[in-house]
Amino acid sequence: MFSLGILAVIVLYAGGIVWVLRRSWHACATLGSPGTILRKTLALRAFACGNSCLAEGRFPEAIVAFQQARDLTPKHPHIAGQLAEVARRQ
């Protein structure tokens, strides 16, 4: 009888762990859609490319890269500053 009680406690405890893990997995899966993550990644890559082109003096390529980054994330605060920097250096 004692072993049945211990077995019941173990099963309930394991079920609780599975329930908590499943619930947290579902919360993480709904944080952001893959399109949103991809869009931010593309914007970051375009911004980095623009910075590289700006450092190398390739101003037309830098302008195109920064405009792509601005189209992907229009509220990013540094893109407008980098576009102004390209215009200043030209």
C-alpha cells in the first residue's frame, strides 16, 4: 500500500513537470512569428552591409543598403543618422 502511494506521488509530480514544460514551450513558440524574426535579421544584415560600404567609401551601395534597412525597420533610430552620414561624406 505504501508503494502505491509513492507511485501515485511520482506520477502526479511527473505530470506536473510535463504540464509546466508544455505550457512554457507554447509561450515561447508564440512570442514572434518567423517572418518577424527574419525581417529583423534582414534589416540587421542590410545595416551592417551599409556600414561596411560606408567605411570603404562605396557611397551608392551604402545608400541602397541603408534604404533597404529602413524599409524593413522604419523605426530604427540609427538608420537615418547613417544616411545623413553618407550624404555628408559624398
